[in-house]
Amino acid sequence: MSIPAWANAWTPESLPEIKNISTENAKLLNMLVEALIPKTDTPGAAAPGAAAPGAGEMEVDKFVMAMVNDCTPDNQRSTFTTQLGLVDKFSMEKYNESFAELSAEKKTECISMISMNEAPSWRSFFGTLKRYTVQGYQSSEYIMYENGFQFAPGFYNGCVDLVKS
Amino acid sequence: MTYLNINSVKKRKFDAIIVGSGMSGGWAAKEFADKGFKTLILERGKKAEHIIDYPTTNLQPWELEHRGRMPDKVREENPIAASCYNFHEGAAHFFMKDTEQPYVQESPFQWIRPNQVGGKSLLWARQTQRWSKYDFEGPARDGFAVEWPIGYDDIAPWYDYVENFVGISGNKDGLDSLPDGDFLPPHEQNCVEKHFTDSVSKNFDDRHIIIGRCAHITEPRQIHYDQGRAKCQHRTICERGCPFGGYFAANSSTIPWALKTGNATLMPNSVVHSLIYDDKKQKAVGVRVIDSESMEMTEYFADVIFMNASALATNHILLNSKSDRFPEGLGNDNGLMGKYVAFHNYRAVINAEYEGFMDKKTAGKRPNSSYVPRFRNVYKQETDFLRGYAAGFQASRNSQSNYEGVGKDLKNNLAQEIWGPWRVGSHMMGETIPKEESYVRLDQGLVDKYGIPQLSINVKYDDNDEKMIQDFKEQFTEMYEKAGFTNIKASENGRVPGNDIHEMGGVRMGKDPKTSLLNEWNQLHSCKNVFVTDGACMTSTSTQNPSLTYMALTARAADYAMKEMKKGNL
């Protein structure tokens, strides 16, 4: 039995999962979400959960794009994709380097500058990016289990001690 | 599952035809099949076999592409279905699309419809409070609609009967306004709910807060194991369909039970067009069914027909069942069919905070909440509006996050648990008064893709509802204040009739054929072999979530029908 050529190379990862966005911008979006919520690997840092993968490694960008494509008003979506295409220009103006070329610290610094930019288009872009990145990160498998998620707890106790972490 | 494609009339002849496979239809099917009657179950929606057809049941939250939210395009194409709180990625496939069988809104009405075997029993909120004698006596005492032909004593043994099979958890609260049953162990009220319960009973002689009675198996009995059901696992994603059968759905309980007897045949994709009335025999002899896939019409025949299509769909089918004898719809001699439709008023909510028990929280999950049985006008008329309202009540405490910053700052902020005050909330469930001007009827021009005239709906809030909303806000504000709750906010949610999914009436029960359509056994007065035991039969609505009462009425009517059949009367 023969199968189509494409099927030989088929893996879940090889399927185009992100719609309505160029490959370059998809990579850029992945870097942006990672810069927004970066990997930290210092156990015992400021807070529990700090030693955790970043949003980029968790591929939260795929969730961001799914929400932008399917659950975001047209004008907000088009602003998002337009501004995404301008992130490198923004980075070149500030650092004379593309966003991808920046160090991890500078990437976060660059994101921070975008977050403080008063232009309505950047405000809209950053608002969309942060809202969906935080939502995707907080509802990721890793973080939900960190926070004590139980799919089928099998019980309810109406009054237990709150032990503050 | 058997699919019929046989043309001989003999193969299309049954003892009983059940129109609808949901909450009440499942019970009719189980009762007839159990007693050896050859039973045909017709379902307009698609097949939905227990577990096999629950595609989202084991998806983790992060496995839902949009974390539950349905894409805007789907929501825009289905504004009616999307108005339901359960229309999300976990359960949207159990809803009927708006374009499937459109209807006319003479006034805003959101008709929430399912589209598979089991109907809304997969999607329901699972609250199962009994009616009391005060609820049945309402119309006669207060002079609206017509007198119920039955009272609490008539239905009490049938509440016992269905509750045992369904599995109802709850406390024996000893309230005459909300009779007890033989319950499975109750869920627990949390500390703030207990505090509210104590505060209310201390300050108000006539008011009680209880843990809701709900259709969850908290401790299985043999009868539940016999159905292949097990203990509820507290996942609280019930509307996706439960692989444990932890809550009651026709799919996990009555329908497979009926099929297991070998006496029942289940036909999905079967849109009932109308009932067939035989002038010579002076009874209904069968139904006309359109296969929703092939669009072909086939007739099926039976000695008795049970209408369990859901309140408005049953009205729709009966109104469309025209014959020389019944030109205005089967059994509609008095012209009242489709009229006196009512619903439950869910329009007001009241939220607040509580800063007690700050060293406590809850653990696990609970598929239930506390419940405030109706306390207005129970024993006598005491307000400037008729009847009253029940209410849901719940308290919860979850940690909040700080979303400030970017980079490591943001990440650290997100990791901090911020424990604020408890949050409490209540929603009203008000009885509405059935009125002649609240009606459904066949549209004179528009038809759906099956060639069936569209249903036209005109059901509105009235002045009594507005007064009741005000009273709910005032009374609960006072109850909240006495309990020490703060930041109290009473508000209206703008829900339109139908969105409560408790529409009832149109083919009401009553004592007099001149003013009602059904007798005390849910038989059409003028066509005794047709029984209506879904929400369409309701003379009034009271305040309780209605499914349990539909199930009890169905089992009672089926028992009567079978006895009459054995006597040769049907």
C-alpha cells in the first residue's frame, strides 16, 4: 500500500498550525511572548513558579494567534498583524538590531518600551499581546498543575485552612 | 442501535411511539420498554451514544483551542444558541444551529435547543427540587390560569420513584414548601454559605437556605450500578457528557436502559412533522417523520403516542397536526393550544463580598450550590405581586493574580497568590404568570427546510415580573446586610424570555376540557391516546427547576397508559 508523499513527512509539528501570519512573523511572535514571560531557571527565586519555562517555550504564541484569528474584532486583529510587522523596525530604531538579534534582556526591555508607547496602534497591539499571552500562560498545563489543578478531584471541602505561600 | 429502513406497515407498527429522547422522553421509553411494550423512540437530532459521542469529555482546559471560547464567526452565525452559558468549546456541538429550524420572534425570545439523543438532559443544571402542595395550589388560590387537576399527593410517589433511579443528593431539610425525598448524601455548604444560612434563619422566621438537591450520584446504590453509572468525580464539566454517568442524563440512564430490554428502537435524525389522526377510529394512529438526512417522509404507527419533544416543540408538532376533525391542531377544540406559555424569570442577580473566614478557603470542586426555597406568598398573599421566587446562592474564594509588568517582573507577579475576600452571589428564579397573550402559533407564511410552518413566539415579561425583580433585590440586599456582606451590588442581566430554558405550557393540564388541553393523566381531552408529559403540559411554572417534575409526571402517565392499554381502553 502506498501513501501520499506528504504523509511520510507528517508530524504534528510539521502541520501549519498558525493561520494568517507569515513564517517570519510566527517566529517573531514566539520570541515576543517569551520576552513577555521569559524562562527562568533559578529555583527559589522571588516566588514559587518562577523557575519555569517561558511562554515561548510553551508555544503560547499559537494560542495568541488562535485568539487573534478567531476571537478578536476585525479592526483589532488587523492592527495586531500590522504592528507585529513593525516590531523589527521599532527594534532597529532603538537598538540598530532586529528583535531576533537582541539579547534576552534587551528583548524584554524592547517589549517594555513598546508597552509604554502611547500611539494607539501600539497600545492596541500590546494590549492584545499581553492579554492573550497571560491567558494562555496561566491556563497552560504546566502552570495549572503548579497552581494545584485537579481535573477530577472527586471531593469538595467547604472549609479548609488557607496556608499562604 | 437499530435503524429502520423497512417499508412494510407491520414493521412500522409499535405499541408506543415516544416523540423525543430527552429528560421526559427517556423516562417514557424506559417505562414502556421495561414492561414489555414495543416502543419506538424518535429523536430529531443526531445519534449521541453514552461516552462514545462525548468528544470533549476528557479534554484538559489547555486542550481547548480557544480555552473554551467559541470563535466569533460561530457566535455571530448562531446568536440564539450563543446566548446560552453552555455554548462553549466543550459543549457547543450539543446545541442546534440557529438556521436548522428557524422561528419567528414576535417579541425577543431565545429558544435554546439541543440537537441529539438525550436532548437537554446532557446540558442541564441538574437541580432537582420537588414541587410542594403550595406550588400546585397556586393558580386556584391566586386566581390565574386554571386549577391544576392534580396535587402534591398525586405526584409524591412518582417523585420517589424517579428520584431513586436518577439519584438525587440532598439533605432532609424538613420544609413543607420543598418536600424531602430519599436522598443520597448531600454536598457540603462552605463556611460562608453556612454563615449565611445561620444569619438568615436567625433574622427571618420564614426563610431557609439549604444545599441544593441535585441529580448527582454522591454514593451509588445498586440501581445506579445496574445502569452502568458510578460516583460523581466532581469534575464540574458535566455539560460535555459524563463518562462516569455521575449526573443523570437520558444518554447514560433511561435510554440505554430502554434499549437493553430489547423492546425499544431508537431512531435519531427523525424530525416529527405531525401526528396522524384517523377520523373513523377517532384517535391518533401514528406520526409522520422526515428523515433529516434523506428528507424523505415515512409514517410510523402506534396505539399510544407520548409527546416529549420539549415544551415548545411539542406545541409546534401538535399545532401542525391538522385534520378534518382538528383543523386547528390535534386536540385543540377550545383554541387554547399554544397559549398560556410561561417561563422562569432569571433577570436579577446580587453579588457581594465577605471579609469573614479570611483564614479559610475551599478545596476540590462542587457541581452544586446552595438554594433559597421560595419564601414569598407561600402560605398566603402578602406582597403586591403574585407568587414568588427561589434563588441560587453561592460563596467562593479564589486567589487573584497581579498582571503588572513585563518579563521576569510579570512572571513573578503572576506567581503570587493574592487572597482577597470571599465572593458571594445569588440569582433569582421567579415564577411567571401564564397568560393568554403569551403564546406560540404557526406562522402563516414562513416554513423551514422540512416544509413545516415556522413557530411564531410571543412571550414577554409583565408588571408582576418587574415587581418581583425589585422585591428580590430589596430582600436579598437586606439579607446580605444582616449577614455582614459588603460591596453589595444588585443588578439586572438583561436575559430575555427563553434564555432561562424553562419555557412551559401551551398544552396545559386542567379539569375542564373547555379551558385546558390535557386531563389529570396528561391525556389530550379529545384524543385520549396522545399524552403530553414534557414542559408543554404545565399549568403553572412555580419556581423549581422543572426537569424532576417532568420526569415524575411522565412515569405516572406512562403507568396509567399501560394499565389502560391492558384494559383495552386505548
